[in-house]
Amino acid sequence: MRFPSRTTGVDLVVTSPPPYWKKRDYGVEGQIGQEKTAQEFVDAMVECLQEEWRRVLRRTESVFLNIGDSFQNRRLAGIPARVELAAGEDGWIGISPSSTHSSDAFAITASSISDT
């Protein structure tokens, strides 16, 4: 997702990215969801956090992600947890994870992010 370059002061980003492993194709070059591995998907999500959302969000605002999980070798791949962990390692604060029967949603806040 690319915001206009002059966008600033965004209060909230809410998104439900498509699952990885090419489960959906929207015909857009470089789209999220076409990754071959779980780690590539996690890296793509962290890139959005770093390069787009951090740039436009106010320091005290939030990102809400709704990320579904996928089965790999007959077990859940743990994609939501992997993204939340990677976001935490990048300085985001994970809050309020919640599970439903079909997806995992969690919020992360920019409150600990320094201006970059």
C-alpha cells in the first residue's frame, strides 16, 4: 500500500492483507500475498510498517491488522504471531490480540516509535 508522498498525520491504519502463498491475485505488480514463504510474507508486512505506515502515522496512533493463518504441513503456520513478533522487534507495541474462528486480529501502536 502506497500513500501519497505528502500524506502526514494519519490517525489509524486498518487493513486485512490477503494471505500469502498466492491464494488471491489482484493482478497488481508487487502485491502482498504473492510471497512463496511465510517469512517473505512477514517481511512484506514489516516493510509496510517501516516504509509506509510509520512514515504517515502520528507517533501516538495505531495500526489494526487482521491477518488470517494458513496450514503448512497439516499445522497452522502461525503467521499472525510471526508478524506481531517481527513488528515488536521493529519497535512497534503489540496490544489486544484476539482470535476468532477464521482469523487473528491485533493492534500495534506507534507510540514508542521515534520520528524517522
